[in-house]
Amino acid sequence: MSHTFSDLGLSSELIHTLSGLGLETPTEVQQHAIPHVLRHSDVLAGAQTGTGKTAAYGLPIIDQLSTSPQTGETRALILVPTRELAQQVFDNLTSYAQHTQLNIVVVYGGVSIKKQTEQLKAGADIVIATPGRLLDHLFNKHVSLNAVGCVVFDEADRMLDMGFMPDIQRITKRLPQTRQTLFFSATFETRVKTMAYRLLNDPVEVQVTPQNSTAETVIQMVYPVGKHRKSELLAYLIGANNWQQVLVFTKTKQGSDALAKELKLDGIKAASINGDKSQGARQKALDDFKSGKVRALIATDVAARGLDIQQLEQVVNYDMPYKAEDYIHRIGRTGRAGQAGHAISFMSREEQGLLEAIEVLLDTRLPQEWLAGFEPGQVNVELENHRRQSRSSEKRKLKARLGVHKGRGKKKR
């Protein structure tokens, strides 16, 4: 088994760059995948989130393109399902390619298309894209895929979940028949493999961790609780444990916004991130969370595949996910790169079936614990009174900031 990047066949220049970034030892998926990618094999790779899949395909692509003549044409395409993941992949690849002449361009929706158009027309060796925005550029002839020698499907299972298959089919029709194709994901359902094998040519399968597994460093716990007391329980856990950074998943966009407002009333700085937000608002919420200005980031599953937050210790499933596979991706935001993490799930009586589906997928029983004062069907009067007092204080502060005082309310009729 290889223990350094130099053992994998990467160039000395790229290894020097990785050393400067503090990357000395490849992860298991990188050890297995990089040699196959360098040999131009098609690859179907499955590994847990946070194990370095981006570098597993990004490093050999950069290595090969940087040592071949630039033509001004796009030679590698990386397709991802969300804006956040597109930006994350772009940030990683630009750091790896910092000492090369490669031009890397990222394109996704929610932002102006003009700047992206200018960058594409100036020449992009590598394009990282969400399918919808890439089709916009292809339709307007801002970019051509005729010279693409390698295409990557990152989180391909998520793209299927989000209904991208028609877009993917339209894109693949514009790709050369002879090309290298790479599939990387944390979970592989049967239908994902079926799609993969239609696009791959005699692929090498790389599965470095058991399929549909979670990191051993993540401690998982399920709290049964009445659905109307979930926000109260979340505020209690954040305060009692003095959590400074917690990522919370809800099942709906409206639910994420509502929960952020609830937490603010409890005196906890929170922000929401979902598909209804502009890209600028989503990026600001993420930046504030990373910098510590916000303690709780409330997200829908659109964020589960694109958030890379260093040393994030707490993830909470406020709502149990409808799809069992999403549980793996949600809690994969913590315990990354071998670090410790906690994954807590709130389960109402109505969500028992969703928990059972997750346990079937993981082939394990998740531990459950009734938290004193929050047992299903119980109401903790002392905690509820404290919460009301806290909310009244927050409302008074808010009114003071807005200049709302007694005698300035509605006129009497």
C-alpha cells in the first residue's frame, strides 16, 4: 500500500505544491483511485464523505493537463449537483493547480452569467459546472465540449435525486464518444450503477469503505421527541452544551427559515441556507457560520453535498430525511478526515418509519435516548417558562432597536 503521493505516480511539481498545502499522506480513496485515473481508466469510486474524493480525481486530472500543451479548449469537465459543491471543488482544484498555467472556471446558477461567459470565452482547461447552467452556456455557444477528454460525475446519486438525468443526457450527447469517465460518490444505489455502466467503458471499481456506511469517528444518537417540541429541544441542547457551531438539517425550505427565526427568538444567532436564497445570501450565511458570527446554520439537503467546514463537531437532523441515503450525506459534514463528530437526530412518532429505513440501509440499530424533560408527550413547565422569558427579552431588545415604545402603537379607534 502506498503511503506518499510520490508513490502514486504524480509529478514532482504537483507533489511540491501538495507539500506546501500541508498534504503529505494520501487518503485511502486517493491511494486506490489516482493510479487508475492516471492510466486513463474509467473509474467508479465509492467512499464516505470527507475522505478526499475531490483530490482523488482532481490531482491526476491536473497532473495530466499541466504536462500537455494548452489548446485554449476545455479538456476536462466536472459535473456537480449544487452551487456549494461546485464552489468547493473549484476552491480545491485552484489550490492544487496554483503553480500551473491551467485555467479553471466554475459555472452555476443564481449568479450573473456575464462574468462566467467572459471566463469561458477566455479559455478554460477545466470547467466545473452544475448541469443546468452548463446547458445555458452550451446553448449560447459560450463553451464547446468537443475536446473534453475526461468527464467527472461528482455525487452522481444526488444528481439523479434532484432530477438532473435529462440534463445529463443532453450534456453527454455533446461529449466525444472516446473519453475517460469518472464516477465518484458516497452512496451507490442500483439505479446509479445502472446509469454509470451506460456511460462508463470497462470501469475499475474502487470501494474503500463498506457501501452506505458512516465514519466510525461520528457518535450517533436519536432523541425521540414530540414534533412540536423539536425547536425547544434544539435550543436547549445548544445552550446546555455551549455549542458554538452546529449544522441543522430540515426537510423543507420554509422549515429552515422558520427554525432560524425561532432560534433567534431564543437568543441564538442563526441563519438559513436553502434553494430559495440567492447565491449571495447563501454564501454570506455560510461565511458567517464558518467565521463564528452565526452559531446555528439551518440547511436543507441542497447543502448536504457541498459544505466543507473544518472541525465541525455537531450535526443535527431536526427532521429525519425522506431518503435514507441523505442521512449518510448529512452526517458526513462532521467527522471529516478522521476527526471526531456528533450526529444527533430528532425523531417524532410520525418519523419512526424513516428511522427504520436508515437502519436497514446502514445495517445497524442507531442508539436512542429519552432526554429528561423532553420525553414524547411530556411538557417541561420550568423549561417552557424560561424559554418564554428569554423570548420576551429578545422581543424587547428588537423593539428597542426598531424604536417601538409604549404609546407609539396602533391608534385607538
